[in-house]
Amino acid sequence: MNIELSEQEVLRRQSLKALRDLGINPYPAARYEVNASAKEIAEQFDPEKGNFQEVSIAGRIMSRRIMGSASFFELQDATGRIQVYIRRDDICPEGDPTLYNTVFKKLLDIGDFIGVEGFAFHTNTGELSVHCKKFTVLSKSVRPLPVVKQKDGQTFDALTDPEVRYRQRYLDLVVNPHVKDTFVKRAKIMQTMRDFFNERGYLEVETPILQPIPGGAAARPFITHHNALDIDFYMRIATELYLKRLIVGGFDGVYEFGKNFRNEGMDRTHNPEFTCMEIYVAYKDYIWMQEFTEQMLERVAMAVNGTTDVVLEGKTISFKAPFRRVTMTDAIREKTGYDITGQSEEQLREACKRLNVEIDDTMGKGKLIDAIFGQYCEGDLIQPTFVTDYPIEMSPLCKRHRDNNDLTERFELFVNGKELCNAYSELNDPIDQLERFEEQMRLSEKGDDEAMVIDMDFVRALEYGMPSCSGMGIGIDRLTMFMTGETSIQDVLFFPTMRPEKKVVADAEEIYTEVGIPAEWVAVVQKMGYITLEAFKNTASTGGMKLFNDLCGFNKKNKLGLATAEIKAWIEAQAQ
């Protein structure tokens, strides 16, 4: 007895065998020609035109209504659902009713893939349907789908458990087809951005994911080992440094939609692997990039939603350009009354204590300022806002401000209290860049595990000369959250990172037999869910008579023929 299989799974495997015994391959190799979809028929069928009279569709059976010699079922394809009417006399014209009475009624289940040939029509009640003239089994489902019921526009028993939805996204997509809309919009976002960049002549490129030095951001990397070279590599934390090498090489504009990996905590807005778009354009600055970014986001919002307004957590966010601009110094001063201009590390540390900002000894000036800003300012930036002119300590890859050497030409865009993108007038002075890297190394020695490593090859590239340049990076996952109104990053990733599934290990047979449970009954006990002796004992002590009846009933139903005379005795023994 296979204790891993439910009763339904056992029955479906029996149906699978029965199909094969009838000479029907439940997993045919041949292609199935499809000439219409549920959506096309729903939108274009016109009885007066007499179109869709030779329809071939395919999908999953999602519900059935068996009514003697005729039945209805719902077929779900990639575009939606459509009702199918099937009649015994149509599919069994030669008098042998096996295909209808046995195959369709008894051996097919909800979740099975079939192909249907027939014609579109309206039933007497006016419901659009496909009249089935022939069906083909395309794939047998041996594990039952969750049953989701709909009535009068209401959904019952919906699959809502996040653990199941994120871990088994394939199941989520089948039983919650509206989930597809989020990922269709995600693809639309990326396509719109590509079109926006390509129209301006910028080139999409690919750069290494495995890197000898992690660079381009402040983050803790994942480390892996390359056996052939016998060296460690780092999974990239950003695409920045390689893209700027291409600007050195002579491209005027390059961009990449790339997977980045950061070995950091997970929450509703962070996943260890994520998609980021970075773009670098020669001869531009961060002021130009602000205008470029707001134009891009306005276009994305219109393409995805048909409006620049998006509702997030009950708040209406407008992506209509132009966006508000505020310097970081002014933002902190507005919220705290404290002016960070010209403050030393010690002075900032004292300010953090006065403002009750949590800090530690590893933090330099940059992280201290960031901590103040994060606690007092970020959460109030609801409408799209460019925060500009960051202190130099916070931006080791950014050009010094043209009017103030203590600041940098940098902006971050905040929406709904969260950072959406980051952009610079890029640092192209190799001497200044090396000094910034060296300062990052001093922070690393203090214990900052997110400080940047010196990338000497990148410094060498700058020594050959990089033109003035502006770069911008934007998180695609977070942008998708904003454009779709989702509040969790897991909802915009097909397969978010999850902890390994916890599996309860079944106790060995001898553990049961040592306390008097006969060996022939162990598989039955575990099949009924008592896969550990402790679980069985707990039930025996609280519901011994019900347990007795359940075991006897299981034995009878499945015609196991096991002796039941002693069951009560060994249940009572475990209840002690």
C-alpha cells in the first residue's frame, strides 16, 4: 500500500491504466492543431455570420455536469474558459458508447487536458458554448486540483494560502487565472521600457553574472566556487561596473535587464534574487536622467493601466510627469530640524542618539545619514519624489556635485515610502574613484560587510577615459508591484525564494509493532494520517471509539480483509 497517495490519486491512477487498456494513450506525442481560443470565440462569435463552425480548441477540464446521454463541461485554456456541450450520439456515431459512457464519464477528471473539435453556438439559455463533435485525450492529471466554486460572481474555497500559492505557482495559475494578469503586466512593463530605450538608439546588452569581484552596489554577495579555475566567484550584486566599461568602449547608451543576487534578509519587498534594469547614457547628467525617468514611468503607467494613476494600499499615486524634487539635506531638515551639512561622523552619531535612530559602531557617515533619512523621511514620500544631492559618503560611484564638493549628483526616486530607482551623474575621474574605493575598504575593515571591494580593472578602464555619463537603475519587481497594486514582492515573482518544505518523516514499521500494533496494520494506520506513533497515541487517547470505527471502515471499504478483532485492544493500550 502506497501511503503517499490519497484515495483520489489512487483512483486517477486506476483511470490512467483503464485508458491504456482501452488503447487510448493518455500522453500522446503527436501535436494537436488548435485554431481558436476561448477568448477569441467569446469576443468574435456571431451567429449571423456563422463563424467558428470548425473549431479546434484545447485546455483543461475545470468542471463537469453529467446529465445522462448529454453533458456540459468547462474548458480552460491560456485565455479563459468556455463551456462545451458533449452528446453521446455525436461522439459515438457507430453505436459503441464506450467513448462517452466510459472514457468521458468515468475515466476523465477535472484537471485533465483534452482537445475538442466542434462548432460554436448559443444554448437555449443563451450561453456561448462549443458543441463537441470529437474529443482527444491530451494529458491525464493524476493529482486532483483544488476545487474552486463560483456562483453569482462570488468565489468559494479559493486557493488563498500564500505558502501553497508561492511554492506551487503552477497550481496558483491554474485555479486562480487572474494571477496571470500580474505577470502579463510585468512583461508589458519590460517591453514598454525596451521600446522607450530602443527608440532613442540605446543598445540592450548582457554582462557577466559570475564576477571575480562584487561591485556596483553596497550589498553582501553570494559566493560560489569554480572548480576548473579553482577560484571563488561572486554572483553579481549589480550590473553597473560592466555597463560603464562599455561606455568606455565607445557605446553612447547601453542597458540591461539583469538578475542580481544579494545575500540579505527577506521581507515583503526583498527577495535574494531580483531583476534590475540599469541604463547608462554618455554625455548626460542626473538632471537629464530625472526627466528621462519620469517620462519613462509615465509611459509605462499608460501602457500597462491606460492611466497615470495607480491605487496602492488605498492611496492614489500619480505617475504623471513632472515629479516633485527635494534635496536629501532639505528632506532631513524638514522632518527633524537637523542640518547634516558639514557634520562630522561624531556629530552625526550624536544626532542619531538624540533622534533615537538605531546605529552601530561599523557605520560611517554615509550609513548614519541614511539611517536618519530612512527613519524620518522615506515613509512620508508617497507621491513620486526625486530625492537629490546625496552626501558624498553615501555614493562611492557618483560624481561630486558641481556646486558643492561635499555632495554628489545623485537622486533616488521614492514612491509610496519606498525606493524605486537610483541614478547618478557617473564618476569618471579615475583618481577620485580609487580614493573612494579605498575609503570603502577602510569601512570594510571596521566591519561593514556591505562596503565595496576595490575593482582595479574598473579603475584601469576609467584611466583610459570615460565620457561624462548618467546612469539609472530601477527594480523591475518593485516597479511591477507599484503598477499592479500588489503589496508583496512574492506576488510579482513567478517563483519567489522559499524555505525548503518541512516534511514529517514517517516512523518505521518496527516502532508500531513494538507496542503491539500488528505489522499488517501499520500501512493502514499511516495511510489514514497517523504517520508517527505519537500522532496515533494522541488520537487514541482522545477519540478511541472513533479511531476504531475509522480503521474498521477503511478495512471494509478497501476490501483489505485484515483481522479487526484485536483493534480495540491495541487502541486502548496506546491510550494509557
